[in-house]
Amino acid sequence: MIATPEDARLFFDRWKEAAPPLKVRLWASSLFFDAVGTVINFTPENLELGGDSWKFTIPLEGVSFSFSDPREIPVASVRESETAQYEFGIALQLPNGDQLVIMELKASSQPASESDD
């Protein structure tokens, strides 16, 4: 489903504030990036994502957004698998053709983390 920049802003603000773990996938012409991280910062111009050992910033000018809800997947087996892992997500189609997909992980599907001692 197509989402407006305002819809995307609401997600990014919520994710920045609550800091849930997010599955981050970037498909570029010369690389595929797949990691778990959080929204570090968000402005109308840029989205900054990061994890334990990585961080990058995506300029938002010219980006188109689409919302994804795994409960809307028509194939039952795929829907069940995706619904077990993800709450919902948003895809960003970048002007150069690259695609960034961000999906909020469900608490039950989060990878085990080390102690914060």
C-alpha cells in the first residue's frame, strides 16, 4: 500500500522514540545489507539507522514510501511465517532505484542479545 511522507514520519518518530528492534534490508545495485538495528535519528531530510557495529543515513528527498502489513499477505504459509516475525514495515524506494525495507520485529522473534552489564 502506498504511504505518504507524513505516514512514514509517524513510523519513524515512533521507532525513534520507542526504539524497537528493526529488521533493516537495503538492496543496492552493488550490495545487499541485512541487519537488526534501530532508528537513531529522523528529520524530514534524513533517516539515520544503526546497530551495534553499523550506522548509515538515507537522504529522504525524492523517496517514495509503501506500507506493509504481514497480515495482508495472500499466501497463508507466507502470511503465518511473516506474521510470527514482524509487526509491520515500510519500504523506501530511493530515487536511484535502491530499496530500503524496515520491519518492526515482534518481541518473540527478536534475536537473543548479550547482557548490558
